[in-house]
Amino acid sequence: MHRSPGVVVNAMLRADQLIVVHHDDTVSRFTDVTYTLGRSGLRVRAADGREWVFPSHEVLTTIVRLAHRIERRSDQDLAA
């Protein structure tokens, strides 16, 4: 597959809260991180440079929360 110059592949996404549920039912919780989720697994990076890598066969699901979406929902509730 040919990619055009300047196209970013596997860009890190931002999460104010990231919850990872593993196949063994354990849970990992992260705050204020960036992450990439792909076929090879999940890579999580904290602002201080710490990094965690979970192979795809270990990740059951992820839950992401963004503070600005939570704040927006609260503002809409107040307006109603």
C-alpha cells in the first residue's frame, strides 16, 4: 500500500481517563494520557514519558473519557 507524504499513521489520541479491561478481568486505569489502539495492541504514553504496551490478545475493551465532553454535557444539562 502506498501512503501519501505527510499522512500520519497511528497518531496518538488523547484521553483524560483511559480504562483498559483485560481478558483476565483485571482493569488498568490511566489519567491524562495519549494512546494508540491497533492490531498489534494498545500503547499508552503519559505526559512524563512513561509508556505501557499491551498486546492485542490481552485487551478485552477500552473506555475513554474526555473532560471537555463531560463539561459540555453538564453545560447542556444546566441550559435545559
